[in-house]
Amino acid sequence: MLKKCSVCGRTYSDEVISFCLADGSLLSAPYEPRLSSPSNSSDSPTAVLDKPPTQNPSAETQLAGQPDALFPTIAAKFQPAALANNLPRSVDRENNRMVVWLIVAAIIILALGFITAYNVNRSRQSVTDLRDADNSITSKNDPTANYGSTASDKSKNFSLLQQEAVRQAHERPESVDAQVTAAKLEYQNQHYDQAIIYLLKANKLRPSDYNILAMLGVANMDAGHFDAAEKWYKAALVKKSDDIPVLDGYCAVLLSAGKAKPAEDAINKLAKLDPTNQDLPQFREKLASLKSEKK
């Protein structure tokens, strides 16, 4: 059985082939040569094969030995090298730009992370400094801590810290913590009267705060305002009568004010609460001196 290409006219005897190998066209239905009916008569014509359709010799000749003659134009469309060469150069430029932007973005993110970490560490350090100052309130005779001592080696840093605390106190007059922090730093810098101003503001905002009452007693005592110190110490002892540091300061104020009888009662109470108190000997010596002067 023969199959024929309707375009180039080539014929194929292989049943498996359905498309022309030259141009890829669909082959026509099988072509079968027809034989004349056999006859016993001597006059019957000899069987002759039907002549196949005329082929185009020139086309066949041109394609002979060149089965892929038409394929290059088709295959060229699918050659990777041709595609790669025909790609626009703008694609490469866009890819390069994308890489550059990714690098820039990564650098910016790293820089922002570093700045954020630096600011957080600075904030934590400031909070730690304030807490260290606040925790020094545990001094034996001074409820406001070691704020009576001057800052020597850290004077510059302390000055900056003090300025910031004062600024916060002025910007946040309704904040008790801001007023107390400014008062403590002023006290440590031996600015007792300024410390008293901030403590009075804090006391107005929170009248029943025991620590503020005690600090007002200490600040007024160191400022030499013994009557005011006695008032604030008394107010603190009403809330907590067994606070030894406050009672110790109260004894010192009464002795400094020359009030022998109240001082003697306070000293006796201190001796009961803390018999080994190191200030008792000098308190008793001062009390004896006051009594002798009155005689």
C-alpha cells in the first residue's frame, strides 16, 4: 500500500509513516494499484497497472538525498542557541539591577538592626544607672541612700543624668517617679533645697507615700531645717514606727534642735529596737551634754 504526500508528491510504502518526511504534511489515504479483471480469452487486454499520479520530478530531485531539506527552517525556531542569542539584553540588565537592590536592602536592614540594638543598650544603661541610684537608699541612717556623697569619678556622667532627670521632672509635673528621681539626684549633688522642692511636689501627688515622707525628713535635716525635718520624720514614724534608719535620723534631728526630752525618748526606743546600734553611744553623749547645759 502506498501513501502519498499531497504537497510534494512523494510516496511511501511504510504503513507506519503518516506524515511526509520532507515537509511534514499529512499523507493521503493508501494508494493501491488496480488490476484489470482476468480473462481466459486471448483477446482480453493484458493487465496493466494504473499509473500512479504524476510526481513532480524537479521537486523530488531537489529533495532526493536531502530528507531534512525543509526541516532547518522549522527546527531553527526551536534551537536554544538561537533563542539565547535573540534574548533582549535588557533582561540581563534587569537581573543585575535586582541583585544590586537586594544587596542595598540587606545593608540597610543590617544598619537599622545595629542602630536599634545600640539605642536599646543605651536605654537599658540609663535605667540601670537610675536603679543603682535608687537602690542606694538602703543606707543605715539615711533613707535616701548614699545620695549625701558627691560623685567624683563619674561627675560628668552624673551631671548629664541629673540634667535629664530635671528635664523629665519639668516636662512631667504629674509624674511622682519623675519628681522623686530628680530629687534624689539633686540630693546626691548636695542641692538639698532643690531636692526638697521636688519631694514636696511628689508628696502633694502622693501624700501617703512612706518613702517620700522619710526622704523629706533626711533632706530637711541635711539642709539644716530641723523643725521641718522633725515634722516629716514624725509623719513617717506614724506609718512605720519600727523603721530603725528613720528613727535613727529622728534622734539626730531632735539632738541637733536641742530638744533633750523628746530626744531621750527616741533614743530609748531606738535602744530597744536595735541595742547594738553604732550611733547610740554618740547620741547618749550628745544627750548628756544637752542636759548638762540646761542645768
